[in-house]
Amino acid sequence: MRLKPFGRTGVAVPAIGQGTWYMERDGRPNAVAALRAGLDLGVSHIDTAEMYGSGLVEEIVGEAIAGRRENVFLVSKVLPQHASFEGVLRACEGSLGRLRTEHLDVYLLHWRGSHPLEQTIGGFERLVRDGKIRFWGVSNFDVEDLEAALAIAGEGRMACNQVLYHLEERAIEHEVIPWCREHGVAIVGYSPFGSGRFPSATSGGGRALAEIARARRITPRQVALAFLVREDTVFAIPKSSSVEHVRENAAAGDVELSAEEVEQIVNAFPLGRQPRTLPAL
Ligand SMILES: NC(=O)c1ccc[n+]([C@@H]2O[C@H](COP(=O)([O-])OP(=O)(O)OC[C@H]3O[C@@H](n4cnc5c(N)ncnc54)[C@H](OP(=O)(O)O)[C@@H]3O)[C@@H](O)[C@H]2O)c1
């Protein structure tokens, strides 16, 4: 599995990680087995949030990583309504308890809400000083929000921006990816399979993926993941509660597409105009 520098953290993280949204619906043993299979394959980046299953998913992750915490790059998120200074500290304690761990690798603001960013970032920095989190980042931040966070925190503090990124939604390529590259902020692309709406095999895009996949003896989803993580600064976190799917997704971390293949995909899934607001789920 290809490792890449995660922003300016100094940590090397696999190009492909594991999402966990709605895992509470998949049956706990399946979810735990899938996460553990991923860890066995080096898919160490696990993304969760206090929001998922109202805490149930963090408990599932806690069970999956028990006894192997040192091999996990563990990320969770605080809800915007909890993101006051004191609220961040409280929410983090809750997540640590459910995850049965002493610290998070990265703690994210799930999306920007009404609490002033100064408070949220102040809470994050306190957590770093107290050893409860190693790094902090943001999610669903457009360039304007990123500028605001940078003005408060200064360069080199924000580890990542987690944003929607899949073949049919490439809006972050307009400004968000270039901004993050310039400021050393990793991009974590969420919902890489369109959150369960992967291009059908009969669509124009689906046929283009199938053609590349056939020639390489890989699957269309592996082609899609390889495309999404083609840049050094971009990571993807597909969610799966199936061991077989986790294996398929992990193997995509070793696929490097040629310039011709990238161009074929770009043509099949046009970027489109920049939307007025950053798309999010
Ligand atoms: N920050 C945010 O606001 C935000 C928002 C959305 C998502 N996220 C994060 O990003 C993660 C991924 O996004 P997502 O869960 O929305 O959707 P996704 O990863 O795009 O798609 C997940 C769906 O694809 C299926 N799948 C996965 N691998 C497959 C494979 N190899 N073959 C066939 N089907 C496969 C899964 O089913 P199986 O489980 O059956 O494999 C599931 O139905 C989330 O879980 C979450 O951690 C963050």
C-alpha cells in the first residue's frame, strides 16, 4: 500500500483509508471484521465521527482496533454544535471513551457551524498540548473557510481538509485542492464511490472505467480510487463492511494510472463549472 505524507504532519499515511459512516447498520461482526481486515492490509487510516450512529460507530471502531491501536491512524470529528472551546474538550473525551483510546491522531471539525472558529481551534490546540490529539483538521471547508482558519491558526497547524470527492463530483479540483497544496494541507476525499451511487456499467463513464479496468485486470472501482488519489496530497476513504470489498479497495492503493488513462477518465467525467458553494453530503 502506497504511503504519502499527510500534509505537514510528518506522518506517512496510506493513499486509501477506511470510512465508517452508517456502519452501525451493517451488523457489528461484519463491520469489525472488515475494519480488521483493512488493518491487516495496511489500511491504517480509519475515519469516524461522534455523529455516526450517535456514537455507536465509534464503539464499533473501538472494538475493531482494540489491541492494535499503534497500527491505526485514527481520525474522528466533532459536531459543529459542540465546537465551542469547552464543547470541543468535552466531545473529545466522549469520542476517546467510545474508541477506548488515549488519543486521536487527527480531530476534525465536521463542518463549519455557528461557534467562532477561534474557539474551536483554541480547543483543538489545547487538546494537542494535553496529548489527547496529535493533529487537528477541518471538513467541508471551502477556500474562504480555509483562509479564516489559517488566519487564526497560522501556517502548518491545519493537517487536512476532508471534502466530498468522487468521479461525478470533482468541484474541489477548481480551488480547494490547489489552496491545500500551497499550504501543505492534506485533502481527504470522502464518498469516493458517490456514497453508494457508483457509475453504472452501461453509462458512458462506466464503460470508460470498464475499458481501463479490463486492460489492467483490475476492477472499475479500483480505477476510480486510483484516479482520486493520483495527486500526492489527496487521500480517499471508501467505506465498506465487507472483507472482500475492503481487499478490493486496499489493492487500489498500489495502482498508478498513466497520463493517458487519467485523460480518458477526465474526458468521461467532465469537471464542469465551479459551483457557488462547495458540494457536501
Ligand atoms: N466529512 C464528511 O462530511 C463526510 C461525509 C460523508 C462521508 N464521510 C466519510 O467518508 C466515508 C466514505 O463515504 P461514504 O460512506 O459516504 O460512501 P462511499 O465510500 O463512497 O460508498 C460506500 C458504499 O460503497 C459500497 N462499497 C464499498 N466498497 C465497495 C466495493 N469494493 N464494491 C462494491 N461496493 C462497495 C459500500 O457497501 P459495503 O459496505 O457493502 O461494501 C457502501 O454501500 C464515510 O464512511 C465517512 O467516513 C465524511
